[in-house]
Amino acid sequence: MSWLDDADDLEDDFEDFDESSIRTRPNPKANRPRTKRRPAHDDAQVGRVLGVDRGRYSVLLGEETSEERMITTTRARELRRMPIVTGDQARVVGDTTGDEGTLARIVGIVDRTSLLRRSADDTDQVERVIVANADQMLVVVAAADPEPRARLVDRYLVAALDAGIRPLLVVTKTDIADPTEFLTHFDGLDLRVFTSAQDEMPVEEIGDALVGHSTVFVGHSGVGKSTLVNALVPTALRATGHVNQVTGRGRHTSSSTVSLRYQGKRGTGWVIDTPGVRSFGLGHVDPANILAAFTELAVIAEDCPRGCTHLADAPDCALIEAAERGELGETGRARLDSLQRLLQTFADKAEQAPGR
């Protein structure tokens, strides 16, 4: 039985509580309440990130198809903490026509096969992501003007092998100086070497090595990297500079990392040009992986005691003992010195760490 009388008129009783005239404060951002749930974007298309410029990403869709086109995109808000770099395979939604004035949105990144990184120096824990999904690294060094730096090349090799990338080496300006002595530093490494002179640039030979690969070009400023890129990809129009005769340093000409398509007689590939650097920190690399860059020494090091540092004062180190017996030769001793210099950097960093 209801406590309400059948004769009661409920609508009349609540007339005094009419709220239809109340004004509510509008949402100042005119958007829906935030939620942690994100759409699946099952309709997203996947494309190659070719370059980044002031928060806008150039993405190639429909690669190697009749619908190939380049679009301009921005990143979704939820990806603001994720580095999106040249070479990434990005999932994009929105206006993907590529028409002038259109803007799509990157909503995700496909799992990367490799990631090349560097730090400002060996004690810097902040990583600078350079490129994603590259499977080759072409190290460009000049035989002279500026003088070649074997230690810098060693660092490139360590970074490449740590990332699972195959290294290649090209020596430019061989018409100015003979690189033979410099190249002996890399004897015993599984490293393909190209030599280039002003009037004899092996464009076709290097190009054949690029076919079917995504190759990142790295090198000290002023070594002729941009000149080589322009020869391989005539439409690249990368700026070239000169070496300061007083300081011996090259001028930074390429200011951004960009992917360029190489088209040769044997096929196509991707050239990823990067700005020239004068240092290449390895603060992000696990010291245990450094030895992998020195393949001929890694075999000997298998006889070292567990936990061997391979430093000059390491007891019972098989590398040091082999050097003392004269089994490494002059080249091997130079390689061991390079390895120990890198390992010493990490040892010093550990000693300086807080709490030590």
C-alpha cells in the first residue's frame, strides 16, 4: 500500500522547485571531460617519418605504391612524452589526403627494430634519440682537413653495434692525404671501407650498398658528408660548408635529420642524413656491450676471468697478457688502447657517482 493519497497531484507539489531558469557555467575549454580511455584507431594508416620541423612531422604514406603521398602531421596529446624521430613507422589518422593545408595526427608508433642514440658526453644519462629503424650506419671521415679522429670513429662503431646496426666506413678527401695508416686502426674488424676523392667519388659503389637498406649517415662536421649525400641523392640539396683554417673545425651545415630516397640502377634505399657532430657520448651504452665493437679482441677476452674490467691494471686479463707476449701486433695494441680508453671513461663515471 502506498503512503501517497491517490488524489495527490505530484506535479503541483513540485512546481516551486522548477530549475529550468538556472544558468550553468560553460566548460571554459569547450571539450569533454578527460578520460584515460583512448580510441583504438583501427582505421589508422602506417607511414614512414621523413623529417621533423618545429612540431610538424612529414610522413610518407603508401610507400612504393600508386597512392604514395607525403602528408603533414602533428602528434596526439598522449604521445607528448614519446620521442618521434626520423625513420619511425607512425600510425596516423585524420585528413591523410596530403592536400595543401591539411593536417593529420600521429596516434602511435610501430615497434622499432633499432634505435640509434647518443648522449652529450659519457657522464650524461640523458639520451638523444637520433634515428629509428636504421639497419646500417655509414660513418664518414676525411683523410685530412679536418684530420681523422680514430677515437670518434670507435665511438660510432660502439653505438652502432649496441643498437644492432651494421657499420660501414667511407674516407673522403683521399686526394689530399693517404688514409692507409689511419685505416690500419680498424684491421680485424668486419667493416666495409670505401675511399673517395674529389674527382673519384664512388657514388655507384656506395649506392649499391644502400639498396634495400635504411642507412644513417654520421660524421664530424666538415668531412664532406653533405657533399656525398647530394651526390647520391641529387634532389637532396643539402647545404655544404668548409673547414675553418684557424680552428680546423668544420661548420655545421645540416641542421636537421632527414630521410631521403636513394634511387640507383639496382634498386632503392633510404639515406638518413644527420647534423655533423664533434662529440658522440656513450653515456647510454652498457659498458658490457662495448667489447662487441672490437670483435678481434672479444675472442681473446673469452679467456679473461669473470668480471674482468680489461683496464690497464686488470689482473690476469687475457688481453693484456696477449699484448705483453706480442700476439696483438702494433694494430692490435692500438685497438686495445682505444677499448681501454672507452672502458676507463665508464670506470671514472662510476667512481664519481653519488654514494661512492
